[in-house]
Amino acid sequence: MKTRRGFTLIELLVVIAIISLLSSVVLATLNSARLKARDARAFAEMDQLYLAIMNYADSNNDTLPNPVPLRSDGWADLSQSTSTPFMDNLVSGGYLSRPFVFQNDNYYYYRLGDYTSGSGNDFCTSTIKAIIHFYTYVPPKYPFTDCGGYNQPSSGGQYANCRCIP
């Protein structure tokens, strides 16, 4: 009587199929966790930016930092791969510990101006001086509000988040 050694081809194929199915489930879960972690980081960084701006204003007679360089629409794009004079001023003044390193698919903006409710910025209920604006794949969480007032993602699946600076 001959003893059988090893595995049959069918047994090996079944094991490979099970391993590939499990790995695809794990990869999908990891991607979801990566997006949530990125959004959590964005909220934390914008909280830090808000505190830095408020500390700057407190130290400079309620004058907010100038958003430079400005785009043509008046917004300071903080999503650049290199640091901006706006961020450099906050870091050199000790208001931020380091400039933020932004993700490729996240866009952060800061705008200085006089905004009032009813002027296209109905997400803020009182007169404000500046806005921090950024995008995430999750809906806004307090103290951030939905910039558009729709609480719906854009066609790219991102939510517009704003925080008003009084």
C-alpha cells in the first residue's frame, strides 16, 4: 500500500483562493482606515492652525496674520509643497511648532477679510474676520461647519469644511 505525501492540486488552489480573498478584505479595510486617519489629521492640523492664528492675534493687538501669497480669488493656498510666508511667520513667531506637510489630495485655504452672515458665508452666524477652509472625505465635525450649507460631498466625494475666526 502506497502512502500519500503532499497536497493535491485542488487543495493548493483552494488555499490560494482563501488567502487572496482574505488579503483583499484586509486591503480594503486598510484603505478605509488610511482615509479616516488622513481626515483626523486634517481636523487636528486645522485646530492647531486656528489656535496659532488666535494666539498671533492676541499677541498683535487683534491683528490677524496676512494670508500670503494670495491667489487671484483672495485665498491663501496653504496646500503648497513648500512652506509659505504665512506659515513661516506663524512658525518663526512660535505660534506653530512646524509648518504642516500637506497631502496631495487635501487642499487647505485661509482667507482674511470682513465677512458677515448673508454675504455668501451663511455657515458663520456672526461677523467674522477670517476663514479656514479645507476638504475631507468625512462630514464636518464641531467646531467646523459645512461651507456650502449642504452637508453633501462634492462630485469628488469630499466635504468642504470651514472654521470662522471672529
